[in-house]
Amino acid sequence: MRYFFYIGYLGTNYHGWQKHPDGISVQQVLENCLSQVFKKPTYITGCGRTDAQVHASQFFFHMDAEEAWDFDLIFRMNNILPDDISVFDIIPMEGLPHARFDATERSYDYFIHTYKDPFLSNFSSMYLVKDWDLANMQRAAGLLLNYTDYHAFCKMPGRNEHTICNISEAKVFTDSTGDKLRFHISANRFLGRMVRIITGKLIEIGTGKLSVDEFEAHLIDPQLPQLIKPAYPQGLYLSKIKYPYLDLPQRSDFTRMLAGAKEREI
């Protein structure tokens, strides 16, 4: 029997989702937890990867079990897991659906705050900027829907079979004071560091270091060489995963908590 696990985690203390020789990962912690509960080695497959210090407010992984358990697995796992990883739900699935390959859409949110705040430092990225060019940031974000080749927005494009991504949504939001910003993006797939690289370019546009035309040039000519400077990792959240057979609402309204109740689209 295959099961989908719906989880959320803060990535501050982890070297990303996937098991990695250089540090502890979210996957490693979960597999250790399940192995402890079932008293045998247990392995899981995630819906994607996240970089070190990147968070996920909605994440799925799948696990196979020879037989159903007769106890509250969510309760036991949440008792064992650290406070920064939570299991929200476990869904029995028919057949052998795949948590990664069956996903049809993924969404990310990137949060920025413009002042030093100890309560935000691990959950949002600080950029000490007062006067953002929000109009041009949104203009640039809107251009993403017109192109499909994101070779120029991938850290290691050669590792992919192709660099084609179909972006369905890209919007910039701000709160009523302009002290907090959020960039939201959805697509059928994302490349390595793609969201952080795009966000880094939008920040350069917002601070007058890059023009919208220069930004679009990298979309028109994906092979155009450029200096890649991704935005900081701690502001990024994997926030939504959609499947043809599964589309669950988010359990945590982190957008309101981090971006403010009076957030507006640019």
C-alpha cells in the first residue's frame, strides 16, 4: 500500500530536503523517525528538493507499507519529530502514484522585510531598501508568463534534460506600509535555484540595478551569459503542490503572518 504524507517544515536547521553528506536533511530526520516507529529501515520519496535553509509550508512524500498500522502514526511521528517538522495528514493512495513525478503544479512564495527584525530573520529575507520600484518588479514578473526556456535562470542547467518550464502565475505583493514584500510564482516544474535566481533579478530591478529590458533579454536569449546571484534562502517557501488526484488547502496561513493582513498585489 502506498501512502502520501502531507508535512510542513522550517528549513533553517537543515541542509535541504534531500539526504546530503554535508549536513542533516529533512528527509533523513523523517526516515529516522519512521524507522524508529516501525522498528525497521524505512525509506521515503519527496515531491521535490529544497535548498539549505529553505522552508516548505506544503510538502508531500510517499512511503510504501506491506500492511496497514493499527496505531495513530501522525501522533507518534509528531511526538518524535523536532518542532520544526510537522506531519499534517497521511493519505492512503490507490495504485502507485508518485509524489514527485505526478505533481502537475508547484508554487513558491518568497518573503522580504526591509528592516531589522529578530522575529523575522529566520523566516523572511532582510533587504534594507526603502524605495522599491514595485511597478517595474511586477512588469518583469509578468514577462515570465511569456517565455518557457529558463536556461539563464538555473544554477546548473547542464544537469537537466531540458530547461523548459511553464509558468502559470508570477506576482509581486506588498503590505500597506511597503515594509514587506512577497513574490509568488507557480509552474509545472522548477530548475535548481530558479526561484531564488529570479527573485534576485527582481530585487535588482526593484533597486534600480537592472532594467526590465535587460531582464527580458535573458528570457529572449537563454544562452546569454550572466552573473547569477540568488536571493537569500531563508525567505523562500515551497507553498503548494497540486496533483491530478490531490489538491489540499494549506494548513498554515503563513502568508498573512509574514506579509501582513493588508497585503496588496502590485
